[in-house]
Amino acid sequence: MLKRLLKTTPIMGATFLAASFAFNDAQAQDSDREVVRVASNVNIPLRIFRAGDEIQGYEYEVYTEALERAGYEVEVTDVAFSGLFSGLQAEQWDVVASNVFITPARHAEMDHSEPYLAAFDALMVREDDNVRSLEDLEGTVVGTETGTTQAAYAEALNEEFGPFEIRAYEDIETQLLDLEVGRIDGLTLGYPTARVYIEDRGLFEVLSTNDASFMIGAFFRKGDPLRDEFNEALHSMKEDGTTAEIFEKYFGEAPGEESAVVRVFDEAYVPEE
């Protein structure tokens, strides 16, 4: 029976969230690790977020279940996106799972799981603003989160429709507040996240989306055998319907038959250049 303990403790400017699980220790007999440290930005609607004293979300439930099946306890550290990968390489944590797109650059630098979700980027503006088309972006201010594909999308828009100021942020809530009160004219973010904020606040709309759909997975240091253990557990979750059930719980609809939520990849996933 699953036993869970959740606590929050400040550590060096981040938040440490320990979710401890009791399961069969024999499953982890090939590793010296008993605890796997996961870094996430715990502020992403639908995927990983706080609800009172608990962490919830599709991605959170997927990675904790996968690590549980692999025989580990889990410690989660809340980290701004810009610090996720440097901390992984410095061995501050073992896994990064935070709505991270599997890009060619990240594929070259780190190992990653097979995908368990897909998404694309969007430009969101206020409904009552003067920015009604991409041509209206010239001379405006667009917010984005540092180190993300959304930042790259903002740069691409600037090259084609600018010049405009790109203002870097460390968190989405500050961006939303600044957009709401008019300190910025738009912001780039993942589309499902944009949909949540539009439904919740009723102040915004999506002006544009990019053409690329990105696969999302968990990231590991190069050569860490934990990646293969994670993938094996993830495969079992896809095959027995667990990932589909979690997806429907948060997104309110069943995943597509060929979506990354349920698809078991026969070969290691390699992103296209």
C-alpha cells in the first residue's frame, strides 16, 4: 500500500518538497540509490502545481508513479526553469521533469525519457489591447520565461515582426500580472497553459502559435541508468492505461490513440533538427 509524506522546506532559495513512498525495495536492487531527486518548476497548470499543501498535475503523477514502479522514493525540489539543467549537471538532483521540450540541443547534452506529452508555444495578449495581429508587435513589450522554447519563439517573432522589447521573467505569475495591468503587451507560453489562464481569468486570448509541436519528457545526466529504469516503468504505465487515466483526470478528455501519452516508442526518440 502506498504511503505518502509531503513536506515543504526552503533550501537555498528553492523549495524542497519530499514525497516519500513505500514500496518493494527489491525493485531498486541494481542501484545504490534509494531516493531519486527530481527538480520541477511547481507552477505549471495541469502538469505540476500546488493545490493547498499538495503537489498535483499530470506530469507530477506520471513521474512519481514511474519512479515508484522502479522502486525509488522521490524528493522534489521547486526550481525556476533557468536553473533546472545546471543543477542536474552539478548533481544537485537526478531528474529534471518540468514540461521540458525535447529539443535537438537538449538531446545532445542530456539523456531523456521517451515522451509522455506533447505541446506547442503560443503568444497570448489582452483581449482589449491594440495588438490585434503580429504586425502590431513592433514597438511593444513581450514577456517570456528565461531558458525556454517560448523564449526562442519570442526571438523568432521579433526577427520577423519586430523590433520589440523581449522582457525575461523567472516565473509565469509575474508575467500574467504584468500582462493584466499593461506593463507588457503579450507573453509567450505553452498553449495548454495559455488555455487554462484564458478560461480562468477571461482577460486574454491567443494571438498566434508556432508551427512546431514539441515532445515532452524527463531529463537525466548522460549515461545515467536511471533513464532506462524510468522508461521501462513508463512503458508499463502506457500499456496498462495509467498515463491515459491521469491525462483524462487533468485535461478532461481522453488522449489521442497516437499521442505521446499512450504511445510506446519502439526506438529511442530523437527530435528532428
